[in-house]
Amino acid sequence: MKGKITAFIEGLIPYDYALFGGAFLLFIIFIILGLLFRRKMILSLLFILLAFTTLLVGPTFGYVKMHEYLFKNSLTLTSQKRLQFSKAVVVYGTLTNESQKYFKECKITASAYAVTSNKYKNYLKKLKPFQKMSILEQDIAVGQTREFKIIVEPFRYSRDYNISLGADCR
């Protein structure tokens, strides 16, 4: 857990610091307004509720949406093939940089998850894949499309499965 937090903090960009600082500033402003209007109970509670909502939802939602916009990319799963003589699946795909920023690196992850006939179980199984494998692609220019290959191993699952792709670019 400590390693994940450290990696998150090291991966922050100046826009993230501005977003977190702005959310904290709004939190302080709404708390002060709640204290100023303490005689009007409903208005005061509204400002306090708005302050904590801003503190919790603002940075989380803002971080996700800002990174979707700044580091926009598209992944296409070209093919997947289960190897016969070794316990592995080979996944081929393409990554396209659709943003206006140069990507120093992209971490591309292939996740394998079980498939059932129940659509609600499929949704839950997609959240917790049974096998993951990642690769790093370096130096992707604006508008560039790059092909990649990921070997997911050891792959011992014998029933029906699907592969999904995800990319985290910086």
C-alpha cells in the first residue's frame, strides 16, 4: 500500500497540484461561509455539506476527468491467441495517442476475466480479473499509432474468458 501511494505522489503533474489546491481552497471558503452564517442553520449546514462534498468528490472526479482529457488515447484489441504448447495467451493490439501532449511512457495492461451467462456477474468479474500482465511503451508522439504484443502467462484457465485492455499514459 505504501508503494502505491508513493508511486501515485511521484506521478503527479503540476495540473494535479493546482486541482488539489483549488479543491482545498474551496473547502476552506465553504467552511468559513458556514461559520459566518451560523445563525441561519439550514444555510450553514448547506455550506458545511458543500465543503465536505467539494473536499471528497472534487479532487477524485477532477483527477479522473483531467487525465482522461490530457492523456487521451485509444486502444484496439487486434487479436488474441491461446498458445497450444505453453500456458500463455498472446494479445496483439494498437495504441493511438489522441491527445495534444507527447507521451513519455504508457503502461498498457491486458486483463483476463471469466465470462458467465449472467450479465451482473460478468460486470463484477470484470472488476477483479484473474490474470493481468503489463508492458511499458516509451516515447509516443502526438497522433502516433503503435502496435504492441503482450504475453499473458502463466495462463491456466480452461473455461470461457475475455481479455480487456487499458492504458495509463504520462
